[in-house]
Amino acid sequence: MKTEIKNVELENIVEEINQLQTDTVLIIADHHVWSLYSKDILLEKIENKKVLFWKAADGEKVKNINDFQSAVEFFLDKGIHRNAHLIVIGGGATSDFGGLVAATILRGIKWSIVPTTLLSMVDASIGGKVAINSKSGKNLIGAFHLPTNVWICPKFIETLTPVEKNSGMGEILKYCFLDYTIYDLVIRKTDMGQIIDACAKYKEKLTEEDLKETGVRRLLNLGHSFGHAVEFIYNIPHGEAVMWGMSLLFKLFGTEKNLNDITALKKALEMPGENSPWFNKEFPIEKIMLYLSKDKKISALSSIDLVMIKDIGNADIETKTFDEIQAVLEANKDELRKFTL
Amino acid sequence: MKTEIKNVELENIVEEINQLQTDTVLIIADHHVWSLYSKDILLEKIENKKVLFWKAADGEKVKNINDFQSAVEFFLDKGIHRNAHLIVIGGGATSDFGGLVAATILRGIKWSIVPTTLLSMVDASIGGKVAINSKSGKNLIGAFHLPTNVWICPKFIETLTPVEKNSGMGEILKYCFLDYTIYDLVIRKTDMGQIIDACAKYKEKLTEEDLKETGVRRLLNLGHSFGHAVEFIYNIPHGEAVMWGMSLLFKLFGTEKNLNDITALKKALEMPGENSPWFNKEFPIEKIMLYLSKDKKISALSSIDLVMIKDIGNADIETKTFDEIQAVLEANKDELRKFTL
């Protein structure tokens, strides 16, 4: 099973849908996205297929079990079969949600994504991790279910807010450390469509090899252990948090060169030069440690695996005990107060 | 991924649990089963593991999305990790339900089953099909998620009702037509433990080869197209319905030898010789046809695949159009009124 990733013009999405080998198309579209783009994705031009449309609450709001039940029962009530094909139009939250619908309805049907945020184009839409949120935390109820197609239209980026755009850039920055080709495209300030395509295909390659994240796919977690903690503590967008997570990781366990690379890449990606969220405040060691120890990726109780970068394109995984991390954080406490990029 | 199937004495189940490579055990047990057997499965003897216990409503009643949410949130609230192992103690409905919990909690954890009905020992517990019911029908929300272990204790059969026992026998009868070894064990009236083991391992072999039911696994549907229709129309137990489904299939499209084999096998299995549910009534052609056309296994709109038996252990799949089936039913209408075994 492999996902086909393809750059598509917005007005040609319906053409792609028409080519699907099915007589029944289910669509889940983000409410906000649909209000902006329904005029460009003309569902009435879908030919010879039954089309069932379900509108999702904006972004993260849809990722709950009640909305999951509503969507699933809506489609089942209309009488569908296992060869039906679900299409999700929206950002990462919408595809997380829609992917779980596709994974479980009739024990799993095929699905495709039209990602509408930069973050989703380069990250969330690839690799088949799908989920809704639980009362106990984000993404705790889910599955692995690869989409058949990801149709990328860079045009959606035009209507993103600067914050949403910046969040996507944070993940692109991460890929630069994992893959020299992407680094080179970014540093040379190549066309964004090409950069997105390279990131998506790089992630696709790793997830194809290791769907369940027991091997190489773990490299994609670069910056994510500290990043998730920072995202939670300061309530900042995911990609931005990953950027600060990498910065922290490099500051504590990496090299001066790692940090200089971040600065150069931020500049090339035209990311705003804001201060770190903890700048001039007390660095929240206790909260960070608490969050790290609750990470759902940990399998041992006393240590965590961190992705480290020797040089651009040269990553490996090092296990660090919580005691070790805590000691390094304590030793750098004063310096971190002033640390930014 | 493979399921290990093992005959275990009731009082040794805790020993099996103790050997699991995990520090966290989640248990979902059927309410009725637990009231009978909690004295034999002593959870307090589980050593060095956190044990979280969730009691499920009896049988089919638990297979709804509200109970699914309750169970998932219960376990997540207690703080579990991906290496937690779920154990389901109950019949097919409980393992359908518990398997979906295991498939989706933290995007999937390992699980094992202690099947407590004959039907579940030989059928439902094997092969990883898990699901809950939707408002639109049974098993429409689910996944494929293989259990790690199936621990079979034939002792549970002692407390089954005759109807439950007979339902399990219907599925065993089905296996006799698919596999000569099982046929031989049954005809020679071998020990039931050995027969159960052979059936479970036969199904395991087919599902290992073809998890998603696109190839050989489809043979397991012998008798199920008519069987599901009969189950729904007359509200009779699954295995019994499968037996009548096979009988109908053989009467309409099979041979006299097929029918004689059913009679001999019913006798060997000591199944009661009741009349067919439609005996001396009008045969419900219209309802049968309506149900066949709604089967979630159909992928074309005008035909259905039926498993046919040339001789014991020699099965293949034949596609029949709905028109063809209807014509044969009409032609045999009067004879079917009197048809029983």
C-alpha cells in the first residue's frame, strides 16, 4: 500500500475524483475551508457517481467522538458499500478525523486527502496516522490508515493566516535537518510548490518503510518531544512548537552548527524572528519533565528516545534517561531564560 | 502477525496473563460470564502488572458507540501506554467490541481473547474482524485487528444454553465441508476440544493468508449469504442460521450428496432435528432477495459470490446474478415450503 502524492490545480480536483474507481464518493470538508473554496471545487461536475457530503466543524473542534458518530451514521444511513471512496478537504485536524471515519466505516474503505494548510500538505496528510481526541488527551483514539491519494494545491496557502503559514514552515525546517535535498531546496529559496512536494514525498518514503513507527519513521519526531511539551505549555501552533523544540534540543544536546543552521533556514523560509515563548521568564523545567514522562510514545518508564542531528541529513536516535535530561535542564536553567533565535 | 491459539485450563489463564510482556493489563469481561467465572479467574493472582478492569454489558448489548466511548475513556483516564495489553473475556460480541477498543486506543495495542462460547471459540475469536453496531446495521463500524493469543477453555461450554451450544455446532458443521480433517474428526465423534482446536486453527490459517477477505478467506462465508438473511428474517442464532443457509444453498445449487452430508454431520454433532424455520409456511423469497442485495460484502450491484462445495474439502466460489437466484427460488417455491433436514 502506497500513497500517491500529486500536485493538482484547484480547479482540477473534480477531474481527479472523476477518475477514482468507485461509484460512490463520500466527502468530508472543513466548514471554514468550504465557505472559501466551494466555488472552486464544483461537486456538481462529478460524473456517474453518487456523492454524499458531510460538513465538518472547523479544525480541531471536529475531533471528538460525537462528531465521529454523526459522520459515520450519516454515511451508513445513505447505504454505501466497501468500494466507496472518502475524500477529505481540510487541514490536519479534518484529515485526522476523516481518516478515522475511513478506517472504521465498513471496517475500512479507501480515502484521499486534499490538504488545505501548509502543515497538512507537508506533514499531517502523509503517513496514515488518523485520530480523534479523548478527554485524556489529543489523538488518543485512532488508527493507521494510509490514504490512496494526496492532492496538493499550493493555492490554498494564499488564504492561510501568517500564524498558520508559519506553523507549516516549522515542519519544513525540520525536514531540512533530515534530508539534504530538502535543505538545499530551502536554502536556495526554490519555488514553494517544489519544497512541499519534496517534504511530502520524503515523509511518504519513511512511512512506507515503517508504517507503525518502530524504525526509521521515528526520525520524523525530531524536535517533537520538547516540541509537544512547549506546544502544550504555551498553547502555540504545532509547527512553531516543533521549531522551538528543535532549538531546545540542539541547545541542550546538539552543536553550535545545529543552531546556526536553524537561524539560516528560518531566514530562508522567511519565518518571523520572534522571541522564544519562555524568553525572560523562568524556564518551566518541571512542566517540561512532567509532559515528557506522559508522552504516549514512551515505552519505558525512565527514559525517552531523542532524534539527534550530527549534520544535515545525518540523524540518529539516542536514548536519554529522564534524570539525565532533568540534570541538563537544571544546569542550563539561567541560560535558557535568555535563549532565543 | 499471527495469532497463537492454545487450549488452556480455566484456572491457568492467570498464568498466561502473567507471561505477557507488559506491565499493564486491561480487561474487558462480559457481565454474565464474569458472574459465573470470576471465582475461577483470580485477577488478584496477576503479578507485577497494573490491572484495569472494565465490565461489559451482556453479549450484543455492549456493541454500541456509547459503551465504546466509556471503555476507551475509562482506560485512557487511568494512564496507559502503547505496550499495554487488552484481554477480552466473553463471547463473540464481547470480543468484537473489545477488539475495536484494542484497535483504536492509542492507535492500536495488543490484545488477547478468552472466548467463552462455542461459536466464539471456533469462529468469532479468530481472524481479527472487530466491530460495533451502527443504527444502520450490525458490525458496520470496525476494523481488522488480529489478537495475539486466543486461549480456549472448553470448560466454558458446560454453562452454555442448548441454543448457544447448537449455534456453535452450526459453524463447526460449516468447517466440515471446507476441510476433510475436520470432517473426519466430527464423523468419528472425536473429543470436542480437539474439534474446536482444528476449527480455530483452520480459520487462523485462512485469515493469516488473506486478512482483508479478498481471497481464500471468502470460503469461510459458506452458507452465510442465505444464512444472514435467514438469521435476520427469523431472528435465530447465527450458527443455526448458517446451517440453514448451507442447507438452502445445497438444495438450490448443490447436490443430493451435500444434503446427505449435512444430515450425517448434524447427527454426529448431536444437533437437534428441528424443522426449518419456514417449514409449512410460505417461503419468503422477496425478503431473502432484499436482504441478499443489501449484504455489505457485495461489490457489484447485480450479482453475489456464493461458496459452493464439490465434495468435502473441495470448495470454490461461483458468481450468481440476483436474477438467476430469484428464478431458482421461484422455481422451487412449493418444494421449499416442505424442505427441512
